Amino acid sequence: MYDVTILPDGVRVTVGDDETLLRALSRAGLRYRVGCKRGGCGICKVQLKLGEVRYERPIAPQVLSDDERIEGICLSCRAVPLTNIVIELQEGDRLRRVLGFAFPSSAASNHHGKDV
């Protein structure tokens, strides 16, 4: 398991073994601009600022060019961290929390703290 830090917000999420960045963010109730979610459109590109990722399947060069890979661009829907990583969303993207996805921390602690 690795940590991913998302800039510019500085939010940190744990990524499970063999879990993609997009899947981990979604599991944490976080969203940003995405498209097909299968590596075919390139809308979910993020800047890899620190760390390393691998891809479960080959990515077509028209979706992610060699130049983009060299610049640290990765597809969050297919990228699986090999280390702790830091990513930055594309300019104009913003991280959003999906309401109702998870219990607020106070509700969760009250529910689990009661004796039955």
C-alpha cells in the first residue's frame, strides 16, 4: 500500500495493492474530471511530481505520448503506484468530495462507540 498526495489541495489517500489512482480516489469519495475510465480518452491525465507508477495494460501512444511520459504525465485511470507518489491535477481541475459517499467521522465514531 502506498500514499498518494494530490496537489494543489495536499489531500492524501492510501492506494491499495494493484489499485489505480482513480480507483483509490473514488474509494475515498473524491472526484475530479474523468472520461472513459479505461485508458482510451486521456481526460484523466495528471502530472506525476514524485514517485513511480506502472500500467496494468499498454497505453496507446495517441492517448499518452512518449513526450508526455517523459514530462511525468500519467493516466490516473490506469496508473498503479510503485512508490508513494505526489500528483498534480491539470490546470482548471479541482478535487471534489462526493457527498453521502462516506460517514462523517463524528457519525462513524458515535456508531462504533456505542455498546449494544
